[in-house]
Amino acid sequence: MTYNLLTVDFISPETMAVALAGCLDIAVGDVDVADADGDPGLRNWDAPVSCEYRPVFGDVTWSLGIYADERVADQPLEPDLAARFAKAAATTVLFPAPEAPPSAYWVVTQEGILTRARLELSDEDPPLYTVTAVEAPVPRFPHATVTRFAEIVREQRPDTPVADGFAASVERVRQSAAEPTRAALDDVTGSPVWSAKDNLVAWERVIAHMESGWAPSGWYPAELYRERLEARDALADISSRLPRDLTPLLDEALERLDRRFAAATAEDDAGLLRRELADASSTGNSTGWWWSRRPEPAPWGRP
């Protein structure tokens, strides 16, 4: 198992070894801690745990590359190891978030505060690491803006089995079609087939997020929610432009997803949703029934 951590405080190699031994429930002598640019002849290459450290600059001090081999019985996930290490070494630790933006990190303090952080690197050589924003206040980063990270929610991709099933069915129809008909079933960018696939994924994602209680972030940007409703608008328009063999496939997929959406939302007779989303962008003249239902409570109003 490989771990990549950044520490805010200066920590001696001896402290690193003791902390990792405690985190992984092994003897201190089984942890090899070494300067990444040091003499390899001084390394304990037989140790089941290795930790290479290198200095970094700015809001963080050390970059740690940790590896635990199969002899280590307790191999926690990276967030768990980061939390254990922060407590054991009495420091604040950052570790990469799985989402795509390279600046996406998690930060955990020795007291157990866990929140997202935006870590930016300067163009200098060597670069300066700066925590520019956090989703909850972190004492070690008083200069960081406290804000939500809408870009992280956009990057989250819950499973979309219904949309995937539709795409697979479309491909089966395409493969069995005669050559003159097959071209109309291609999903080139901008084609009705491509639009159906793309918007169906978007529609299923917001439903999956809703059903999970908006996990893992616990909230949802109003602008993104509006875009998902607009994806449903597009699906209503696409049906008439699809090849005849694909229309019932899309209708079946939409029926399944719409039932889930209806079950996860409440009637909005007062039109609160449209007013709340008006700040995100104009909702235009959309008349689909999905605009008359709302998630309760609204996820963009959560702290």
C-alpha cells in the first residue's frame, strides 16, 4: 500500500518512524525512514515499511512517500493513516483527494478536524505550496478562504448503471443494424445518440447523489442542480430525433430514473425551486414536471 502525505510542521525522522510504527502496529525497527535524496547504501531495504521524505516549501514542510508491503497486517486507507499520523506526530497532514483537480486535497489536524483543502503550487523553482481555501476553518491556515468547492462536486461520478445499460443496448442495436442504417446509430459528438447518452448520465448522477444524501460532500451546487434539470429537458426533446429502434430504449431508461427522482423529491407547488435556482441562471421556459419537484431540504443551503 502506498501513501502520500504532506506535513505542516517540521518532524524529525525519528518522530516519523515512531509515528508510523504506531499507526501500522509494527516495531519501530521495521520502519525505514530516509531522505529521498540521501545515500541509498544507508537504507534498510528489508524493512516492511519505508518512508522517504523530502522538504517542500510554503504552508507545508515535508512530503512523505510511504510504502507498506504485504507483511504489514494493518494497512489502513490513506485517509485513516493520515488521521492516525496527524495525531501520533502532533501535526496537521494533507493528502490528495481522488477527484481530478490537482489542487484537490484533504486536510486533517491532530485534533481530528477533517475537511477539504485547495493546495496551489507557485511557478517558482522550487514551488511554494499554499493552502488557498478550505471548506471548514483550520487553525494552521488562518489566511485560507473558507468556502465550498463546487468543482469537487462536479468531478464526483457516482455509478450510472441505467445509463450504462442504455449505452450497451444502443451498441447492440448498432452492431445488428444493416450498414446503411448503422451510420445513424453512431454516437459522434453532437448527434442525437451522443446527446441521449450524455444527458442520461447527467440525469442519473443527480438522482444517485440525491439518494445518497448528497454524499460524499454533503451538499450540491444550485447551478449544477439546474444543469441536471436542463439535461432532463434535453432528454425530453431528444426522443423524437432518435432512430426509431432507440426510442423505446430511452423511454424505458427514463421511466426507471424518473420514478427514482419522484421518490426522492417533494411537490413544489409554491415554485420555490425556480426562485432558488434563478440565482444560478435563468430557468427559461422549462415546463417539465421535474421542475415542479424539489429536494428537501435544498442541498445548496446546507452549511
